[in-house]
Amino acid sequence: MSPTIFRAAGFRFYFFSREEPRMHVHVQNQHGEAQFWLTPHIELAKITGLSQHEITEAYSLIMEHHNDIHNAWMQHFPR
């Protein structure tokens, strides 16, 4: 299961339900995908097929929606 958190600028931001316990988000568009750690700070973890411009744009959107992503994580992965 991979619930979508939000979509913006051609990207889909989502989680995988059974994966790494460290808070992170996956980002996908038509060219590829990436994974960003959210703690202790936002950091690119993995990338496949995205350009530097797309990574920068995804990072910016993660910064902009950080609270939404964090809240979605806490709801999906209750402690």
C-alpha cells in the first residue's frame, strides 16, 4: 500500500506502508522518482531518473508542505 499525500507540479508525494521506519517521503513524476529523509532534516536519500531541476523542485515542495507530510506520516504510522 502506498498512500498519496498530495500531488503538485506533476509530482506525486507518497509513502510505502511497510518500509524504513525513519520518516521519509517518496516523490515520483513521469521521468523518475526519489526518496527524501525528513528527519533530522530534509535530505535526498535515493534518486532514479530525475534531473537536478526536478530534484530542486521536489525539495521545494517538500519544504512548502512539510507540516502536511509530517501529519500524514503520524496518522499513517501511529506510534
